[in-house]
Amino acid sequence: MNVAIITGASSGMGAECVKQINKAYTKLDEIWVFARRLDRLKELEDIEGNAKIRPIAMDITNDTHVEALIEALREVKPQIRMLVNAAGTGVIGRFDDESYDDELMMIDLNCRALTAFTKICLPYMKRNSRIINFASAAAFLPQPDFAVYAATKSYVLSFSRALRKELKGRGIAVTAVCPGPVATEFFEIAEKHHSMAAYKKIAMVRPAAVVEKAIRDSRAKREVSVYSAAMNIFRFFTKVLPHSLFLYFWKEA
């Protein structure tokens, strides 16, 4: 049985990935969708596409819940054709002002859970399978007032690039998706204490466009997927200019 596995599927980029992958790939039998909100996952069962949607409600940062996935894979023994690690969270604010729980949750979800799902799924992947990891343009540069989030996304980018090299011989492609601000529910949590900078709101884009390019770049086996001219320009300057220069001119909160 050929399956795709998508985390963070109840909303935002994850939900959009379910919709677009189900239309784009004709040889998938099932798409296993993961999130905590079962009601939102069940809504995906009615979308048009080629594969059956299997909703699996779990907290992917909970080791006991993840054990259930390990057992399901052992029992079904699917061929995982695509793994999309789209689950993620962020909180805007100074590190010393934000809560202990919020800071560690970003690390647990953005880094630890993504790494765990990748490790668990890899034995069931074969040549021409794909991994899409959602990082962020925040990965390109340390970001005061978003310090932990940017650091976690830098981890995702670095991990994805190294894993891509390791898996090249197996014919498994890894693509890190690094969008700027995207119009999703993400900011309902991210802005619970502090608002996003106005210039970031100007650069806000639609999730459908980001996901469409991510799928296209994954098919082309590209290392990094960056949507929009603004984010590509940003990436260029963070590569050619020292980060200390950006941080020097960063506006104090």
C-alpha cells in the first residue's frame, strides 16, 4: 500500500498539503493525516482526490502517542511515498518574557517531533520517495523577539540539507520549505502576546501558493523551496552579508 504521511494537517500548510497532494499524486492509496483536532482531520475526508484520507488524532510531541504510529506501521507495513512534516508553532516575544512551556513547546514540536517522525518513517521509504520539511525564512537569520522559533527552523533547514546528502544514494529526496509569513492560523498563537512587525505583514502570502511551489520543488528534487521574490531577495542578502550587521540594525523591542 502506497501512503503519504502529513503532520499538522488540521489547518494551514498541512491541510493545504493534503488537498494538493491528493490531487497531484495518482498512485497513493491513502494519506495518513496527523493532528490533535480529530474533527478538523475528519473534514479532510471529503476533499476531492485520488487517495483515501486516514485521520489519526494524536499529539505528536507525546511519546506514548507516537508509539501508536510505530505499531501501526509495523502492522500495515506501507510504502511511504511522501512524508510531509508540516506541524509547527511559534510565539513572538523576547525570550526572557515568554513562558517556559511556550519556549520548550517550540523545540518539542518544530525539532523533536519532526526528527522523530522522520526516523520512524524512513525504514518504510524507498527510491523516489520524498520528504518535505517545513522550515521558514526565519531559518536564514537569527531573529531577536523570535529567537527560539528562528533557531528551531534553522535546525530544520540544516537537518534537511544534511539528510538529503545522506539519502541521495537511496534515491530519497529531501526538500526544506522556507516561506516568509503565510496567512494561516499560525499567527493566532504567535501573536498572543506581541504583534508581528508591520513589514512582515506586507510580505504575507497565501498557503496554497507556497504549497504548490513546495510540491513542484520536491518533484524537481530541489534542496530548498522559497516562495516569492521578497523572500528570495532576503535569503540572498542573509547569505552574502554578515548576520552581525543585520542584528546591529535590528529594531529594539
